[in-house]
Amino acid sequence: MKLTTRLLAGGVLALGVISAHAADITGAGATFPAPVYAKWAEAYKAATGHSVNYQAIGSGGGIKQITAKTVDFGASDDPMKGPDLDKNGLLQFPAVIGGIVAVVNLPGVQPGRMKLTGEVLADIYRGAVTKWNDAKIAGLNPGVKLPSTAITLVYRSDSSGTTAGFTDYLAQVSGAFKSEIGAGKTVDWKAGVGGKGNAGVAANVTKIDGAIGYVEFAYAKQNRMTHTAMVNRDGKTVQPDDKTFAAAAANANWNAAPGFGVNLNNQPGDQAWPMTSASFILMHKVAEKPERSFEALKFFQWALNKGQNLALELDYVPLPAVVVKQIEASWKDIRDASGKSVIAAAH
């Protein structure tokens, strides 16, 4: 299902004003951050002016559209590697941090009551565990009434950063999963039902008894779905929320990879949620329409500085202030055809 979020752009921010009649902005990509983008849009209407039309079509689609220059910014939960950024002339920066959760449709099982390890979750998704009362699941959940229902796998049918993050984690904790399924924005699942976007996966899990899927946590909350707890790298059982996502990101070295593209999966720490990732924005370093690039940067400046509380309400995690400063500093590399910084040109 295509989710379109209209983000209203306006107001005078620290970047200045490039034009009294700036163009509308378009973006496309990841569904992972769509709930928080919607929240940001609602709040940003207080500063109405110009609109940003965001189509949540999946990370793969977002990368294709920004590479083809059909949008002003792309969004991906699977960070682009340095050589690909250079090849395509793109600048990349994170916008928000969130967590992926396993969600199940099991009558009588309350959200967060059942727990899984990464290894058992990998066994489920590679088809080695096919019944909910399998000994591997039951052994982790004494006192939880588990049915003999067959497990129906639900996965993303589109090119997805959520799939990239989910399969990356499972490949880290399970050699069998890594060799049989692998990791990436698309993989060859052995069985199951596909859904487009986080919303499509959530809808299919809700409809199918015995189903399991993976979505960004905000989708689980908004749809009142049953998520599982997870046993993390340090052997602690943790629940998904902004605190456990923040714990996973606490020791991140954002300078360790080009474009801030760090991996937050399977981090150490008693409180760390094991499937945590950032969502990234991609923009061209050479702006064919500088006024549009400026308007996009103006919106993201607002989001990174004034949208933190709205992100927290949905259990996303705002980026640390020091990282925001680094991101804003990186924007000087977005230039017009003459080589002048889009930000400098705005003053």
C-alpha cells in the first residue's frame, strides 16, 4: 500500500530564506519513518508555506528515484555505501532512529508477553521452525499457552530497508540463516506471504491467524499488534521502546562509515534492543534546482532540531545534538552548478 505523507514547509529557520516563492519539494522512499514524518507534517503546518510531498514506497524505490533525479530527496533505511554515494554524487545523513519488531497473530498472547531469541527468530524465518508450539519456542516461554497452529511467514514484497535491517540482524546471529537466506533489501524467502511496505506487512499479519511479520515499532503500536520481546546480545530480555533503541545507539561511532552509515544491530548492553537502525536521507551534492534543495534542508533542519518530542511519542529516537551539528555541517557540500554552497547562497 502506498502511503503518501504531505509535509508542509515554511517558516524562517537558521538557514535563511532563498526565495519568497520557493518550489514545492518531493521525496520518496522508506516506509520505516513514515509515521514520524506524518507527525512532523502535522506540527509543521503551524508554519505553512510550501509543501513537501513524501511517498513511502520503500527504500529501494527511494534510491531509484533520487538516483534518477525524479525527486528532491530519497529516503532509505539501508545506508548507501561510500563508493555508491560517490558514484551517484549523493550526500547521505540520518534523520531518526527506530526499531524493528517481530509481530504475531496469536489469540490470547499479549503484546510483549512472548519472547524470542535471534537464533529462534532466524530458525522461524528460514523454515526450520514451523509450529508455534515447537520446543524451541516453548522452551523460551514457560507459562505462555502456545497453539499447535502452523506459522505463516509474512515478509516485505518490495525492496525494503526494513528487510535489510531485519535480515542483517538474523544473518549476524545465525550462520544457517546467512548461508540459506542471506541479507539485503530483497532476499529469496522460502515460503510465506508478501506485503508492500510496513503497512502491508502489518495488514497481512493482522488478517492471518498464526502469522509472524516484521515492522517498524510505530506500526505495531498504531495497529495495536502483538509484538514479541527479544533476548539481546547480552542475554537480557528487552522490550521495544525509545529507551532500548537509544541504548543500542548509545555507543555508535557515526564517523565510522561514509554518510553516517553505521550499523546499530546486535549492539552490546543490557538494555539494547537488538534490531535497531537509523533512517537516512539522500540528496544530490550538485543541486540542479538549488532552491528546492534549500527548502528540503530547511525542513530537515526543523525536524532534527524541533521534532524530537514528536519522534519520542512514537518511540523513535532523536539523533544526539552533537550528531545533528555534524549533519548540518555536512550540508555545505550540497552546491549549485557554479560550485557555491546552497546554504551560503541562501544568505
